[in-house]
Amino acid sequence: MTRTATGQTAALAVGALVLNALVWGVSWWPFRQLQAYGLHPLWATALMYLMIAASLLTVRFKAWRGFVACPQLWFLAVGAGLTNVSFNWAVTVGDVVRVVLLFYLMPAWSVLVAWLLLGEKPTPASLARLGLAMAGVLIVLKTPDASWPVPQGAADWLAIAGGFSFAVTNALLRKYGHTPGASRMLAMFGGSGLMATAAALAGMSWQLVPGPALQTAGIPVLLGLSLAFMVGNTALQYGAARLAAGTTAVVMLTEILFASLSAAMMDAAQFTPRILLGGSLIVLASVLAALAPAAEEVQTGAKLP
């Protein structure tokens, strides 16, 4: 392959990752539209991911056999399900930028999760990044009305839980990397649909979530968002397979940019000096975590994944 062709492939891979980040960064708006049309974000998540899982089985039916043969993929299904349930619900009811920043604690949680699930002991540098991210979180959480920097409401808790679940999901993807790729995708899509359904039913029993009552005008929004997620996931698979893991992680941080710009345009977030400062520390910790593998590759001469 020529140098020009290689450059074009890298450019396409970066573009694909940016497309995926765009889909997730602006997904809060259609979720809020669906809620206005009578469909709670949990029901929207359930319907979308069950449809995507059904579509996957239509073209890759053997993925089901691989899933049955690898029962450990149920853990992946639960992790991915909790990630989507938490994030989609949080961005619908909370301050968009605040939610996205708290969600992107994921690189910090990864330090602890990798230690517990993969046996990778944290290095002094990774612990320093964890401390930097936590300092940013404390700044974000400390509102003028709060005596202590603790989560303020359900949206904060959901965002933090979503980031932690995302870290677990990424660790499990590495742990179960030997399983069939299509089966892992089925676990993630199907798990998201099933977990969202279970959460919605539980919420209904506790009178926290209304039953599904989607108006006809909301059907195109639901189908469009489902298609966008399918395209975004395809783009993620394409880009992540052709770029170093560190590069992928840095490019994916553009989701924060898309979420912030769209929220600012639609008055769905508050930009205070506290949010900007705390958010900057969280993003810096994420960038350092993303660049760390690349630095290690240079030092050890190991082959990039």
C-alpha cells in the first residue's frame, strides 16, 4: 500500500470515528423529542436496540450460536446494557454538558476496572490521571447550593454509573476478545435492549417511568435514531480497526464538543467557569489516558493493536 493510500485510509478512519462521536454527541435531542412524543428514554432504548439486534440476526444468524456457546458474554450484555440505559436516560433529563463530562470519567474508572477484571496493576502515571479526573469531577459537582461535591440528582448518578459501566464494557471486550465478533455485537445490542426493557418495567412498577405511548409523529424520530446508531456503530468498527487505540480514544473525545455545541445552540446546558474548569481537567485526564498507550509503544517497541 502506498503512503498516499495509507494516509487516505487513516483519514477515512478518523472521519468514521468523528461520525460516531457526532451521533452520540447529539443523540440527547432526539431522545428528548421522543419523550415529548410519549416515549420515555428507557422504552426508546429498548425498542431501538431490540430492532438493531433483530437486524443483526437477520444478516448474521450464526451470531446466536456463538452467543449460546459463550455464556460469559452475558456479562458483556449486562455491562453494555447498563451503559446505554444510564447514558440515554441521563442526557434526556439532565444538563447535557454536565452529563457528558461525568460520563467521560470512563478512562479514570478504567484504571480500577482493569486492575479488578484484567489483573493490570495501575502505574503511578495512571493513578495520577485518575487523581486529575477526580479533581475535575469534584469541581463539576460542587455547586454553589451544595455543601459537599456530591452528585446532585438522578442525572448525575446515571452519568457516573454510565461511565463506570462503559469502562467495565471495554474491559470485558478485551477479556472476551477470543469470542466471535458478531456474537459480541449481539450481546451488546441485545443486552442493551433487554436491560432497558427490564429497567423500564421496574420503573413502571415504581411509578417512575410511564408506559410506552409513542405518538405517530414520533415514529420517524425513533426509526431515524435507530438508523443513526447502526451507522455510528459501523463507523466505530471501521475506524477503531484501522487506528491505534490511543488515537481512537482521542478522536472519540469530539463527542464532548458536539454535545456542548448542540446543547449551547438549544439552551440545554449551563456553561459556568466551574463547569469549564472541571471539564477541562476531566478531558485532560482522558487525553493523557488515550495517549499513554502510544507513549508506551514508543518506549517498548511493541506493536500497536
